[in-house]
Amino acid sequence: MKDFNRLRGLVALNSLRQMPTGATRSIRLAAHVMKERQIDLHFIAVRSIFHFVQSLWGGGKLRYKFVLFNGLASIGDYSRFGYFLWRWAIWRRVPLFMYWHEMDWVWERHKRESPQSARRIESLIRKESVQHLAASQAVADFLAQRFGVSSIPIYECALGFSELDELTMPEEPPLVINVASVQARKGVDLFVETAVKVCQQHPTVTFMWLGNGSIDAAMQEKIKQAGLQTRIRFPGYVQDPTPFFRRASVFFLSSRDDPFPLSNLEAMSYGRSIVTFNTGGAPEALAGHGRLIPPFDTNAAADTILSILQKPPAERLLPVLRQRYQAYYTPEKFADRLARIIHNTFQNK
């Protein structure tokens, strides 16, 4: 077995914004743990020419042992320099990892909006020198079916809100939440449709969607016509959703396409009852402990939520989901999986 020196890697992101989402957040959460695994990660924004040039060279010597691209946004047209970084890595024979957290919805949109970029990406990702990582088995299946490439599911992580915290009892009147940006892919219309049906049968339940964006006029009118403006609410982005998770009886994931939603992992860390459509990567995380609904059947979703709300608050808690979160989806567990793959790559060179 080779004696590994400390490995320094470049992580290519579309931007270094203050509110990272999805896989970006997972990698950042794991970065400090990776140091303990002898791997240092340096993050750059491939939109920036300054970061791009500065990161490739330091005093004329190559500074990094590998490059990790974080998703489609890091090599698409809008990344500006991601494509050149990719070609540079192949030219210098630097090990290259592509961490995918997209499926059909995002890929098809990219093809429509940037067909030239999509063709270029298809050519790049089929090169044998690229090692593909997938946020879930659902993503791995998408990559195999769409591009004919194999990948390693490494799953993502979320910041568990303290292993020392006691599981808190759901509050009354009951609260049902989702945490996501307001967009069609996240099924905001399905959330509203389900919420109206539940509220019409339950006298006190409140539905709340936490995330950037606002619903369109048609959805606002639907809520208004039902007289439910105070019970179906969209307060916008909330920096710390902890109080809402603690109060909630149900986490309702309404997404049409979601590779491996981190909000689902956060709900697991609180032991909340989870209701989700049987699509994307969320069912993999739940492993049979959530309530899976036939895709986009809002009648079934409403009936399932009502059945949970009929139980006493103590029976709405699912400690097994917290246990599963702690066993697989903490930053430490994610860092272990990612570090193992990177070290194995250098061991086999």
C-alpha cells in the first residue's frame, strides 16, 4: 500500500454565494472533516477569471492533486471557465471527479436553453479519465440510462441539529412543512393542492412552505377561494428552520424531481413523520420508514397526512429516522465516503 501524502484538491463551484444549496452545502460541511482524512479542499468559483487563474498555479508549480466538479452548473455555459478547467485537468492528467446531483428535469432544461453546451458536456463526461459520483442511486440510474456512464452513489449530508438534543414533541395545533425554493420542480402546486384538501377536512392544521420565492397568482387565488390564507402560508426564506422542524408533525416533500433533498435529511434528524412522492432519491434515504405516495397523487398525499394527524403527537415521532440520519447522513459519514473514493483513486494510479 502506498504511503499517502496530504492531498490538496480543487472544488469547482458555479459561485461562492453565501447561501449554498444542495451538494455544495454537503461538500462544505464535510470539508473540515476531510482535513482529518488527509485531504484539503479549496473552493473556487468558475465564474471568476481571478479565481480560475490563481487556483491553477502557485509560484509556477501545480498546486492541486485532483479536481472535483460540483454538478452541471460548474461546467455549463454559465460557469464561464468550468469547461477550460475541465480540459486543463485532462491535459495535465489530474484526476477528475464529477459530482452529479441532477436528473431529467434539470438536464432537459439545460438542453433546451443551451443546446451547444449540452452537446459539449455529453462529449466531456464520456471520457474514461472522469470518475462520476452520484448524489443517490436515482442519479446513478439517470447517468447510466442517459449517458451510458457508471457512477458511485455517495449520497449527501445535512447538518444534524445536535445529536444531544432530545426529540421534541410535535405541537398542537399541527403544522405541516416543506423547505425548498418555490419552483415547479419542487412541486409547489402539488403542495398547495394537497394542503387545501387536508385543511378542508382538518379544522386546525397549518401548512407552511419555507424557501425563497413566491407563488403565482393562480395558486394565491386558489388559497383565497378556499378561505385558507392564514393556514397555508409562504413566509419566504428562513435562515434557521430549527423551530419549524421542532414544531412540525409532518414534513411533506412534494417534489416532482429531487435527486437527494437535504431538507429530507434535516427532517429525519428531527425524527419527523415524512410524506413524499415515490420519486427521486428521497425514498432511498428513508429506507421504508417514510410514507411513500404514488407520484403526484394529491388525494393519496392528503389522506396520508390526515392519517398521521389522527395519531397522538407522540406517535407522530419516528426516532428510527434520526437513528438512520446519524448512521449515514452526517457530515462525518459523507466525508468518510468521499475521502475513501479519493484515496482509492490515488492508491490505484
